[in-house]
Amino acid sequence: MTDAKAPDSSRRSERSRRAIYDAALALVVEVGYGRTTIEGIAARAGVGKQTIYRWWPSKSAVLMEAFLDLAGQGTDGPGATGEGPARSYAFPDTGDLAADLRTVLRATVDEMNNPVVEGPTRALAAEGVLDAALGAQFVEKLLDPAIRLYVDRLRVAEEAGQVRPGIDHRIATELFVGPLYHRWLLRTLPLTHAYADALVDYALAGLAPRP
């Protein structure tokens, strides 16, 4: 008779970790950030709260890691070249700046409209306005990596003579993503591919080389 294998503690820990991620993201959508608690996450995940405190120092740390994990999983929208509130990929460089920007902004629209991502993103963004530390994490870990991709792509475009020299790449990036996030946050009008395409057309007209 062969001995039964000992339980794989690493696999058990990974299952618990994933259950905690899922619980945290579900709760923040259902009841909001303020009413989400470590106790509630633990109960939802079927683990003891001491398990959570062993891995994370706070509720915000759990949620931020869960959200970053969600971004890393990939969803059925942006694909390998998109980026959104929680996501960063290699920015396409086909040589056609307008086409590359449309690809990324359309992908962003798809992700912003994806309910799996939208709820947690709204909750974290809203709480980040009130909680300075969480807001700083949100910017550092989620927004800035995506912004840097735009900045790098615009720098390449400047070197190729596709935009006028001497532009502020960060401000130029805000011309594309700022209106998109504004419409998404306020929910005033539909967020569509046509809107993303219009942003590219309008912004590039202002960035084009001048005689």
C-alpha cells in the first residue's frame, strides 16, 4: 500500500487567495468600499480573517492586489494591445499613429463597459478621492503605467515627425484619455468606439506639425 500524498499547502493557499480576491471584488461592487470589511471578505471567501491579515495589512491592500490580479488575468475585450483602468499592455506601433490610438482607445472603451472591471474600478476610484493613500496607490499602480505607454508612443511619433516637436507628452496623452474617463465617470453619454475615434481625430488635429 502506498502512502497517501500530503496535502499541497501551496495549492490550498492559492485557492484561498483566489477566493479572497473574488470575495473582495464582489463585495466592493455590492455594498461599496466603505461597507466592505475584512470580516465580510473572510466570510464570503470561507477563510478566517487571520488568514487575510497574515497576507495583507489592510482592506485597501487586499482590494488593490485583487484588482491588479483581475487586470492581469485578461478579459474578452481589450486583447493584447489594449489598456484600461486596470490594465497595461505593449502599445501598438504600426507606424500609423492615428490607427494605433484608435486601437487602444477602442479597447479601453470595451474594458470600461465590461461589468467585471467597471464596478471595482468605480469603487476604488471613488474611494481614492476620499482616501489620499488609496488614491495615490490607484494612480501609481493603475493609471500611471497606462499613461506611460501613451507618452512613449507619442515620443516615437514625435521622432518620426508625426506630431509637432516640443509637445508635452503627458498633456498630449490627457487629450485622449481625459475626456474618455470624464464621460465614463459621469455616465452622461454612451461610451462608444465612435466616440473614441472622434477623440483621436480631434486631438491629433491639435498635435499635427504646423507649417
